[in-house]
Amino acid sequence: MKLWKPVSLLMALVISALPSMPAWAETYEVKLLNRNETGPYPFEPEFLKIKPGDKVTFKLVTTGHAPASIEAMMPAGAKPFRTKINQGITVEFTEKGLYGIKCIPHFSMGSVMILQVGDEASLDDLKISSDVPPISQKRFKDIIARAKAAGAK
Ligand SMILES: [Cu+2]
């Protein structure tokens, strides 16, 4: 019986490693907050990179938020999503590229994030739509600068 212990330990290690393997879709959590050190109405994280087929759960930590895609800032063929006030949502992202995501009621106060699906895109490719309110345009630029400082491309 002693012989089996290392084997079962090895199996446990293999099984615990599976979710991080490319073939397995993961679900990430993004929080909508009222404030953190980056300013008012941030998404946390403000920049997230995932693989095609992964999902993101947008979780409302405080009330009054409504996450949605910015239709002018997503890859061709990607499906837009939007929620109602106080509604969280889990979205599967299949199209590679960069997505701008907003909180509908706090869009004019800088509530945006950047989602990158796949490795191909560069943050320099993100085209900030002219429809984006000025404070959110600035937030996008700040997010890009912080993400690059943290090693993103
Ligand atoms: Cu909000």
C-alpha cells in the first residue's frame, strides 16, 4: 500500500494543474468598486488578459453599477453585452483582441477597464473611441501606462 501513496500524490498534482492548461477554459472575476487607489469607480483588475473561450464574471461589490461592453471598442465579430443596474454578469469571450468595458452609470466618471483576449494584440493598438467621455479617455490611458509598467505589451 505504501507504493500507492506517491502515485496518488502525483495524480493529485496532475489534477490540480489541469485548470491552468490551455485546453481548459477559466473563469476570472472582475470587481466593480466605488473607489480604490486609482480613483473613483474602478474595475479591479483594471487590465485583464485571458485566453479565447475564458469567461469573466463582473461582480458588483457595491450597488449602483451596470457593466457593459463599449461597442466601438471591441474586436470585429465580438458580441456586445450589457446589464441593468445592480446586475452582475458572466461573459464568455471568444474573439481575440482588445475590449473596452464600461460601467454604464459611471462611464462619465472614468469607470472603464481593458480586457485582452489572446496574446496577439498590443495595448498600443487600442483605439479609444471619440464617444468615450474625457475622464474615461484619461483612465484608459492611465490603465495602459500602468499595465505596461507592470510588464504588459
Ligand atoms: Cu459603476
